[in-house]
Amino acid sequence: MPDLQAAIERSETRTVKAIFPNTTNHYDTLFGGTALMWMDELAFITATRFSRQKMVTVSSDRVDFKKPVPAGTIAELIGRVTHVGTTSVIVRVEVYLEHMYAEDREKAMEGTFTMVAIGEDKKPVRVVYP
């Protein structure tokens, strides 16, 4: 039987984005819709890396915007599998804010996404992991 914890650790996914003006709102901070898109994409990649199956988002449970992410900063997104069900995987995505020219780092947002494995018929199938 495969090692669940090892599969979870292998699937952790990180990406880094520079916050440029084309991703900000009229307050010159990261637009919430863009942040949600990035978070959902990272949850999808994390779940896919975990199971190596076709995965789709079925829900985003709670997303907390703790700090605004201003233009001219860096955002690191980290996705981790937190629960494995029969057909679903829950992925927690955290977003950290970093100023480009300083060493500080703080959590800006976090959320959970439920991803479901689907077959060729687009119906849920059992989650497997390598």
C-alpha cells in the first residue's frame, strides 16, 4: 500500500507571483478575483500532483483575506493536501506577502478547496495516489 504521508509531502506545490498593476484594483492592491483564480489553480495542481488523476474543483470552503497585497510586492502561494476522502481531496492554499526589498513575510490570505477525481465520463471516481 502506498504511503499516504509521502504522497502528501510530494504533492506540496509552491508558486511565486509578482504583483504588477495589471493584477490590482482601484486601491492598488491585488484584486480578490485574481487571487482566487491563482489559489484555485494551485489547488488543482496540488491535487493533480497528489493523485495523478483528472481533478475538478467542487467547492472553495472559506477564503480569508487577512492583509491587502499591494502592487510592487511578491506573493508566494503554497498548496498542501490536508484531507483525502473516497473521491475528494481537500487542499489548503496559503498566500504569503513579501516586500521586494525587505526580508519580511506575512500571511495575506488562506483558503480551502475541495477537489474531486473524475473519470472519462466526468463522474466522480475513487482517489488513488502513487
